[in-house]
Amino acid sequence: MSRTRWVREPEAQNGLTTSVPALPAVEVVYLTDPEALAEVLPPPLTPPGEPRVHVRITDIDLTFGEYRHKELVGYFAVDAEHEGAPGEYPLLIPIDLEPAIAISRERFGEPKKLADIALVRDGDRVTGTITRKGVTFVEIQGRVTGPLPVPEPYPARQFWFKFLPAVDGTGFDAGPLLVRLEQTRAPESVEAVDGELVLRDLPDCPVVDLPVRDVVSMQWVRRASRNRPEVVAPVDPEAFAPYAAARY
């Protein structure tokens, strides 16, 4: 047994990444410029048939015995394909819980950044915001208009990139690796929202570079998921290098 807390025996760390209970979220899906979407996809990801962008804010508020776990998480992702398999490529996963950032980046390759996030439902009114450096660069305002059919559990997929920037500032000391997250999403309730998505400019979170051309859906959902992340393969470091800086 170690004499200090600097040394600990390794422990399995599954946490919320592999199993997520039903959580409330506001979600917007919109269409953007296909050329802009294609430009943000690192090889070997390829553009999808339809240029869809996904914006989501989720409220995670769970109790484990006497322990309460509270965090708010955003999500800004585009549709993508890998070897013909469709999925979502998150450009940004804002989060308001600082301890979750490093382990999510280092273990899984999730593009997490610290942000101030709010999600409020007051009766039928819904408000969600994501703010960094004093700029509210994502804002969702709307009114819940009624229930929608609840789909059966369905498969989904995300693509992440795990890498370690080089000490000398050029390239990588490890990776990059393509990580695939296979999901089963299980909605408990789905409600339509009549509202507006506003994107504002912030240089290190340039969501406005994927402009809103047409809103496909805006919903308030409660949904659980089962998740299985795995490394797919190494990625060409020279081809990926232009896409790495945006993660920081």
C-alpha cells in the first residue's frame, strides 16, 4: 500500500460513457452548406448524403446513495461516414465539469472544452445556452408544443480522434487513432419544440462556420443509451494535422 495519494492501483473506469440513464435534453438538427461540412471532416471520414448538423444540451443530474453527480454537456456534431457506415462526428463537446475534460480527451478522444452551460424548462418554455469567454455562442429558445411518437431503441454511432500533440509542437507523439462509439439510443419521451437556434461567432468554437440553412427538427427528449467505444485504426498523421488545433 502506498504511503501517499500520488500512487494508486489501476481501477476499471466505465462511468457514464458506457451506460447513460434517461436524461433530459434539447436537440436541434439543421442542414448546412455541404461544402463547409465536407471541409471539417478529417480523413478517413467522408461527407454524408445530407449535410446535417446536430446541436444538443443535456442535463445530467444523478444521485448515487448520498453522492450527487451534476453536469451540463453540450454537443455540436456533423453527419459523416466511414467506409460507408454513417455516424456523427462531434466537433465540440462543451462541458461545465472541469474534472471530466482531461480523462475524456485522453482516454476516448472526445473534443471536450470547458464552458458555462444552462438548460431550463419552465412549463412549456425551454432555454439552453453555451457560453465561453463571455460569448454565448449557442442559444436555443422555444416552446414545447406537444408530444411526438417515441421511437423504439435504435443504433447510432460517433467518431472521435485520440492523439497526443508532439512536444516540439509539430505533429504527434502518439496517434492519431480513429475511435468509434457504437450506441443504442433508447428514448423515453419526445416532444416537439417551436423555437429558434442562434449561433454566434467565437474563434475557438467557430460554430457559425456551419451556418443554419434549414432547421430539420427541434425537440425536448428524455433518452438513455448504451455505449461501446473502440479503437478502429491509426490515422495518417499528416492528413489529420490540420484538424488537431481546433480541439484546443
